[in-house]
Amino acid sequence: MKNYLNLLGKKSRKAFSQKIATKKKNKVLLDFAGEIKKRKKLILIKNVKDIKNAKKKNLRENLINRLLLNSEKINQIIKSIRTVAKLKDPENVILEKWRRPNGLKISKVTVPIGVIGIIYESRPNVTSDVSSLCFKSGNCVILKGGSEAYNTNKILVDLFRKSLKKNKLDQNYVQFIDNMNRKVVDYMLSDMEKYIDVIIPRGGKSLVKKVKQKSKIPIIGHLEGICHTYVDKNANLAMAKKIILNAKLRNTAICGATETILFHQKIIRKFVKPILDGLAENGCEIFADKKIRSVFKGKSKLATEKNWSTEYLSSKISVKSVNSLNEAILHINKYGTMHTDAIITKNNYTAKEFLKNVKSSIAIHNSSTQFADGGEFGFGGEVGISTNNLPPRGPVGLNQLVSYKYEIIGKGQIRK
């Protein structure tokens, strides 16, 4: 196993030394999208095999939902790849330049990070999104997907490598670890720092926690997505209901789904019933505090302290009454995970205070938390959402997958 992984690392380092022109990068990506379109039926067959295996292993329903592909999802994968091909190449871009009094010309120029290791669960679209984004930004990628998605991930990687070969490029720009030994991840995290420059985990809390605890390599990612929607006293009811139903129910299994609703106490009698009725009618289980339950007579359970710090990733939601904007912000900063939090209000001053003071990497006014997605930001996809205090933060797309260096041009100057 160790020899196999070290060989992958060496191959990635060698591939990284091969610099590729933007035109060639885009050609590879368009060929990759074309191969997926051509092999759609085969991809679906492989995915069905993974789904059957997942069900035999009693995989959680939310993970099976993430694993499942259909024709529409494959078309979205193709669209995302083609979007990445159209985006500006982030490599070798001059971010700033200036001239010093001594005549030195200094430029801040983007460079690829290097070799990126991705450890992820269930979602096959991560394979295509991450490979495309890393390749377009000049990085090599080593993919370690979950065993539950092995067959789907493998064929997607094979199609990308086929596109690289077709364009006479090193196929090892994109590599897939097909060794299912559970010790693979431990070795990646603790013994491959000379080959891998950054690790990006995509998956459940236990996976990300393990990566954060064991990795000797820098990490970009988030542990959980405990996202909030705060309904202010100056909110519009129709807008609030529409946004909250989307933020919770559009896709309950994604990290940008709202998990807690906060209502300003002045509007609970008017707003709570229609909004919570809408959630309940769609099969959502409600955990509410005493104030909310005093005005909502529908089915609900009394929320406990544990509910405020729970990421459900399913049709469940926590609901709380707050006395002020400040109390809402304090609650979010205490129980949230610096992922995505939203305010619904007609008061622009209140909105600005909220956006400025929540610690979230994504703060939203009058819209759904489900927009926490690189594709929705126009990034053409993402390798993940970062909630680190250090950059990058939020969706990590092309422009977040490069670092920078300083280039200095002189005419014989020496320092006195």
C-alpha cells in the first residue's frame, strides 16, 4: 500500500512539472464532457451497481441520495465541466503591480498550489467537479473517494484520463486511489506531505473531523453546515415562507440547507403558523422552543440544547424565538459553523448589521442558504466550502485554487 501511494505521489509531482496552455486545458475539459455524454448509459449502469451495494450495507438515506445519479444529474455534470472550460484561466494572472522609488518593478502573480488530495464520500459529481477545477487551475489531483461510490467514480476518472491521453498530456494530472484499504487515508494524511500540498475533505462530520485531527498537510474545508435563517421583525411574510421552504426542503442533504430558523419574537404570532405549516405539510419534523410552541399548535417536539448544534441533513428543523437582531447574531455565532447564514428583512440597515457581524463565510440577505454553492456563484463548480478563518473562505472554485508569488524586475539595484 505504501509503495503504491508513494508512486501515485511521484507521478503527480512529475505531471505537475508539465505546464499546459489555456487552450489545451479547455480542449481536454470539452473532450471530458463529450466522453461523459457519450458514455452516459454506462455511467448509470455503474451507478446502479453502487446504489445496490450501498443499500446492502444499509448506508444512510441521505448518503444514498448524494450517491444517486440520473440523466438530469449527468447533464448537470456535463454543463459544469463546460462552464469551467469557458472561465478565465486563473494561472499566471497579475493581481497587483507597482514600482518602488528605487526603480524595482514588483508584480504579484498567481501560481498553482501543486498537488491536491481530495478525500470524499458518496457524491460522484465531486469527482468531475474537482478534477475539472484542479486541472484548469494548473493543479494535479489525487482522488480518494468512498468505497460506496467506487464504480461511478472510477469510470469518471477513466474518462478524464482518456481525454488527457487523447490530447497527448500526462494522464497523472488526475489520479484515483482504487485501494480500498482503510489505512489509505491515514497514510495520505500522515506520510505524503512531500507529495501532497493541500488536503480537501468532502463528507460527513466524522470524516472531516478525522482529517482535521490526523493531517500533517494543510486543509481546506468545513466540519459541518449548521446554517440559519433569521426572520426579522421587518420581514415580508410571503418572501419569508418562500425562502425558508426552499432553504430547508429543496435538498435537505446538502451542507447549505437551513437547519435552524430564528424568528423575531414580535412577529411569531403572524409568521410562525404559515411557515411551519408549510414545512410540516412537506414532511418536515419540527423541534421548537416553548415560545414557538405556544403559538404553533401543529405537530412539533420541544427543542433541547442539542438541537441548536445539530446538522440534520434530512427533513428536520430547529425553530427558536429571539428578542432582537443582536440575540440572533449571538445565537448564530455560538451554535453555527461559520458556513452560511441568512436574514430576511425589508430593513437595509438591519441587514447590513447582520451581514457584518455574523462570523459566517457566506452571509445572505433575502435569499436561500441553498445558494451556498460554487456553481451558483458562477465558479463553474467547487471543490468544497471552506469555513476556515484564513483564506480561502466560502466556495472554493478556480480562483481559490491558486496561490501567488512576487516577481521583481530590477536593473542592477543593490540594497544599501
